[in-house]
Amino acid sequence: MLKRLITRRNFIAAGSGALVTACAAPIKLAEPPTLYSIGTTFPQDDVPVALRTVDPSIFYVTDRAPIVEAGQLVGYSHARSSSMVFGAAKVRFGNIDSWQNLVTRSETASNRRQVLSTESYHEIVRFPETPLPFVRNAADRIVPEPAAQHNYRADVVAFQQAFRDALRVSPRKEALIFVHGFNNQMQDGLTTTASLWHYAGRISVPVSFSWPAGNTGLTAYFKDRESGEFSTYHLKEFLRAIAAIPELQKINIVAHSRGADVVTSALREMVIFEMGAGRDPRRSLKIDTIILAAPDLDFGVVQQRLAAEGTAAAVRQITVYLNPKDGALGVAQMLATGQRVGRMSPDNFTEAEWQKMGDLGNVYFIDVENAGSKLGHTYFRDNPAVLSDVILTLRTGALPGSAERPLAQIRSNFYQMHANYPGPRIVVELKRNSNR
């Protein structure tokens, strides 16, 4: 019995170490996407002068606890905060010294990988702690105290006004939201958001939603999972607040690893609420595209959320990137119960599952097993081919298999990406005012 217990502990420790290794490396600016080496240049003409900088401001929403030193905000920890904050951070693109040099680096491979870093944090709106103080009303229902509710709504209005100001500068009236995964620190989400936003042409308002990941110790993975559950409420509040901004036309979300659970949990609950209120969630929530990159999700849970409960119908399209060789998800699969979605292959689907997933009509699985050598767990931001597809999805809104996204169809809604995707023959026009 003792021998089995020791073996089990060693296994968990080894598994946790593998997950930490996969998710905790400093974020570096990816090599130029394949897209920008086949005749399509980085769309710098679409970028407003105000956004042509090597140290842009990236918005963030977080319920991490702040770190204050000598009276100055220097970052956020993995501890939880009941008070959600909306702020902005300066993100630096390595030691690149000018906008034009950054454009050149975005089109030309380099032996030197630039490390992205956060230089400063500024809190714009800090919301009251939740739950708000509450009372029992005449109808015997628990409701927030009127004064507390009034203050909370005032903060929502202040947040929305700040977001409106950013929309005025943005080429498109869209939001790009990135939700990180397990063992990520605050700066990891911010720098990844900056990288994705930049390569997509800086066409939207970028926001990093950062939940309190990055716990330490033998049980870090399980602590992070619960922190993700804790943050679901705040993600819902944030998404509802920006969806209510009239000027905002659409919301695109990229979620990585365990961030996929945070996003789909929030979406499920929001859809139920909107439908219960008699509203069409597709219109009221304004969520256009969701990208689930290497999702650390149980496939059975995904079927329940997207198909059985109809959550997928609230989004125009959902792209799910898969890599059967994903080592980090292999460890997660051993620690958890069911098949990890991000590690699936066509052979994992039964005939009944093919039918169910295909009937959804707007959920697309992309196999990236043969997309190059940088496969690991963060290929969505590191692999030039996969990054190209992310860019094409965000800029054009095109569906897999279309002229703009020439992925090879395997069957139904399952596609495969070749190593030099999108290929030398494709001519893609990335139009600033695309209405797709």
C-alpha cells in the first residue's frame, strides 16, 4: 500500500512538472506567420498612427490579487480577489526600437527571438467586491442593497466609457479577448494577447482576461482548476458589460488550455440567462468567433455544453485546434477522467459523435499534427502555420475550407492543416473594412 502511494505521488509530481514546463516559459514574439511569407505583407496600412508603437497599451480584466510595493502597483499574483479590475498595461516588444523595425520583424524570420514583457500597470476601474451586500426584499428574494447596486452600476458605466474611447481609435469596432491557461502568470496573458493582436493587424480592442492561475506545489493543477471556476462569474460580468456597448459590433475570443473551460462555462451560463430572459443570445451577447486552442476539456463535457445544451448556437463559429501529440494534455488526461478534446484525432470519434458534432454546423475541429515541428502545447501562438489560421479567422471571419482558409477537409467538420499552410498559391486580401 505504501509503495503504491509513493508511486502515485511520484507520478503526480512528474505530471505536474511536465505541465509547468509546458505553460510557464517566457512569451517570445513568434516567428512571422506563414501568411506573411507568401506574398501577403503585414497590413501596416490598416494600423492607425496612434497604434503604431512598440510598447502598446493592452487592456486587462482580472480577479487576481494586486501586488503593491512601496505604494506602487507592480503586478498581480495567483491569489484570488473578490474585486474585479479593468486596467491597462504597457507591453514591450523586446528591444525592437521602432515601429518600422517591428513591421520588418513581423515579415522576416530572425535568429533572435524577442521576449515580450510588461512594463507598467494602471487600474482604470476597480469594481466592488462580490457578492455585493444584500438584503431580503418584500417578495422574500435575496437582492443587492440599493446603494451597493448603484455603485456597481456606476463602475460599469465608467468601464464602458473607457472601452468606448478605445473603440474610437480601433479600425474595427471589435474586441479581441484572450483567456490563458494553467500555470500562467498575469504577464503571460498580456504578452500573448499583444502578440495575437499585433499579428492580426491591430484591428480590434485587445483585452487579456486573467484568472488566478499560477498556483504552486504538488496540487497546483487542481488549485488552478478551482481558480478558473472562481473566475467564471467575473468573466460573465465583463462580457455582459461590453456587449451592452452600442458601438461594439462583435466579440472574438481566443481561449487556451484550461482557459477553454473558463470560457465555455461562462458562455453556457450566459446563454441560459439570455434565453430565460427571452433574448436571442447570438444578438445580445455579440460573440462572433471563439477559438479553443489546445483545450484542456473533457470531450463528454464539450458535447453536453455545445450540443445538448445548445450553447454553440449562440456563436457564429467555433474553431477547435487539436494536436494528438500534445504532451501537456497527455499528462492532464492521466490526471483527469475523460478524453481531452485538444488531444483528439479523427480516430477518437465514434460514428454517433461524428453525426452529433457535424449536425452542430458551426463547430470546426482542426488537426494540426502535421503543421510543423513546434507542436507542444502553445502552437497556436508559436507555429507559423497555425498562427496564420488564427489571423485569417480573426481578420476575415472565413470558415474552414473556404478560399480564405484552405484547410483540407477530412470528414464533416473535421479539417487538417498542412505544414506550409496556407500554401504558396493562395492570394489573400485582408481588407480593413471586411464585414464578414
